[in-house]
Amino acid sequence: MPEENSVRFAVIGAGAWGTAVAAHLARKNQRTMLVTRRPEHAVAMQLARENRDYLPGIKLPENLAVTSDLRAALLETDVALVASPSHALREWCGQMKAVLADADRLRLFISLVKGLEIGTHLRPSEVMEQILPGVNVATLTGPTNAAEVARGLPAAMVLAVKRPEAFVDRVQSAMSGTTLRIYTSDDLPGAEYGACLKNIYAIAAGFCDGLKLGDNAKAALLTRSLTEMVRVGEALGAKKETFYGLSGFGDLVATCHGPWSRNREFGQRIGEGKTVEELMAGRKTVVEGHRSADAFHGLCLQKGITAPIMTEVHSILYAGKKPAEALHALMTRELKRETHTPFPSSATRG
């Protein structure tokens, strides 16, 4: 039976992460529908009770409904969680807009997307606001691996909301449980920027692994990457303290060290000698850090923000620079003093 504080959820997008979140909600006896892009994918999941394409080996709860009928799902839901690659978000929002006028129950759109839109540099929630005007938008992010969440291993995340409302407290309670603890935040830009930026630095951590540079180098890289995340985030209007939390430091550590991390593994393969073209050819899963590096590099140039690690990652991914050459460039930059306060207050200081 549904819990007393039950909220109806629709998870839009049946990749690994969307499936994991939907499975968690269903295990909590929240009424949940998982919406696939392809009808044949929905049928396959219904029959197998497993997402063999993106999350193999994990059985779906029997009470989790799977469908490709977006309209039907939105008409029956209170909260829509959008779990798509960043480049597909605008298309999904366009489809949802056609249903919005009839979706009387729908009160909150939550992005599970971790990447800026190429060209516009918009955050996921900004894309949703642009296409779905008037809706309350949020992001759910933090150090979470899809397979671990789907299996019910302990994790914590942050739900950052544009307009904090009493209903958000209900959503927080409905999503939280003994295996997933949800915190709330009013710094939506900071949570989204942290979720995007950490993928770029996870690729850099992968370079360290591929080049076999050792633990000292990787620890130094993560420390300076966090400094750079704060600098970039503050310059773009986020709160510094957000980057100390789950969507910043927490997500950075998990994604830079986890053997499951697609972004870290992508960087490792490049460090071992593979080319970007080889790794992207015929790829089924998305490496968001690859796109984010391009989007943030352009945004930093536009805003005059200094981000040396990001600049070198971009040069490797988009200009063919060798990882060893990028390391040399970083190690031979002008020597500086580490401040007593953890992060410099100036947004453009190197």
C-alpha cells in the first residue's frame, strides 16, 4: 500500500539513472511510472522486469509501471523527474508542454540532467523554465551511482528548488528512506553547476589514472579542481558553500574515484592512448563531461573566468592536445600562494 505521504511520480527517460530512481521510488511504495522513449523498450522492460539495455542484472519492483505513453504518465503524476542526456532535454520538454494544460496534478519538475545545453549555456532547469513557463523547477543531484541506488545501497542527495514550497517538503519526505536521504537547498544554480562541473574534472582524474601518475597527483588534482569549481560557480551566481556539499565535493569525490564512472573511465582510456573519436564511435551511453567541457569552456571565455584545469581538459578533448602536455602546462604555471581561507574570494583569480 502507498505510504501516508504518498506522492505520484513519473520518471521521464529510462536510462540507467532514470531506472534507478524509479526503482527506488517504487520500493518506497510511491506510485511511480517510468517513461521510455521507445515503445519497444517499454515492452521489453515490462516482460523481463529488467532494463537490459542500460541497467542489466537488476530486477525492477513489480509495482513499477513502465510505459512509453508520456501523456498518460503526466496526467497521473504530481512530480515529473526528467532523466535525459542534456542534448535531449529540450525535445522532452517540448513533448511535455503539449500535455501541461491538461495535467492538473503536476506541481513540480525535477531535473536529473547533468550538463549545460550546448550553444545557449543554459542550465537544465533554465531549459525547463524556458519551455514550460510558470512551473516550479528543481534538480536532484549528489554522489550516486545508478546501480548502487537501484540495489538499495545507502546514499544521500540534495534537492535544490527554484521556489521552496510546502509541497517540496512532502516530496523530500516521499523520496527519503532508509537507503536514500534527501536534503533540500535553495541554491539551484550551485547544485546544477556542481553536477555538471564534476564530470569535467572526473575526466581529468581519469587522465591521471591512465597515465599512472599515482595517488599524490590525483589528490592534488581533486583539491585544485574543487577550488576551480568554486571559482567558476561563484562567478556564475552560485553560493560558495554549495560546493562543499553533496552536489559539489561529494559528487566530485565519487565520480573521480568510482570504477563505475563513465567520465573517469573515458579520461583513463584517453590517458592510456585512445583517441576521443575512437571512444565516441558507436557509444551507447553518454559521457556528459565531454559535452560539458565544451559548454563551460565557452561560458568561461565569455565571462572572463580563469579555469586552467578545465582549459587543459578542453584542449585534450577538442584540440588533440596530449594529456602529458597538458600536465606539463599545469605544473609550470606561475607559482602561487595557497590562501588560508580555502577558496579565493575573487571570481577571476587564477
